[in-house]
Amino acid sequence: MSTLRSVFTIAALCLLLTACGNPQPSLEKDLDTAVKQLERSVDGGQGNGILRMNYVTRFSWDQLYIFGPGTTAKEIDQALGFQWKKGEKLTSKLEKNEDLLVFTKEDKVIHYVNYSGHGNFAERVKPLRDDQAVFQRVEEKGKTVIRPVTSFE
């Protein structure tokens, strides 16, 4: 009986650790929902017309970087200030209408997402702090672009 209990305890711990390993598995879906809300807020619809990234994410982060297709690993490493081995592999797979959002905390990548939902995020090599990552929807050349409310240059 104690062996069976040990097996169940180990299995439960493995499941818990697996669940904790990915702080927000549905981030792309949550972002898409938030961007759709932005679209509905235009011209007096629902919402206030802004997307606060720290309201969408359910994990703690310090800085957000947004990379577009064609970004090289060297450019990512330079922007982050440290080497991130997954960067090149991820950006090499980005399609024309996809963005790579990279969340860091204390100089470590803690979460990233390939976003291919409604609209495109404006590429940002300079990071946005969690309190600066406030976005609005704008139309540019007939396309929806999700751009920071302020440039924070």
C-alpha cells in the first residue's frame, strides 16, 4: 500500500511541476482576446481602447521585447543583453504576420510567445517595462498594428 501511495505522490508532484513550468500556456489566446477587445473599443465600442500587458499576463516580468520576422539571433542577444539560444530558432520560424514577444525578469527569459492573432505588434528592440507596456490599436496602410501608447525612447 505504501508503494502505491508513493507512486501517486510522485505522479502528483510531476504534474504539479509540469504545470508550474509554463507560467501561462494560453498567453497567445489571451493576447488575441485582448486585441479583439481593442478592436471592439474603436468608435465608442466596449473597453477603453488600450491593452495593458501586465493585465493580460499572469506571471511576473520586468521587460518586454517584441521581435518581428527576419530578426537574427545576434540582434535578439544584443537587445536582451545576454545570449538566448532559443531566439534564432524561434525567429527563423516566424511567418510574415507573426511576432515574437519575449518577457524577461532579472536578465532571464521567463516566457515568450509567437503571436499570430489579430493584428501585429509593432516591433520593439528597446524593451518596455511592465508599467510601460500599454498598447493601442492603430491602422497603418490598411493593417491593424498594436503599438505602445507612448514611444518610451
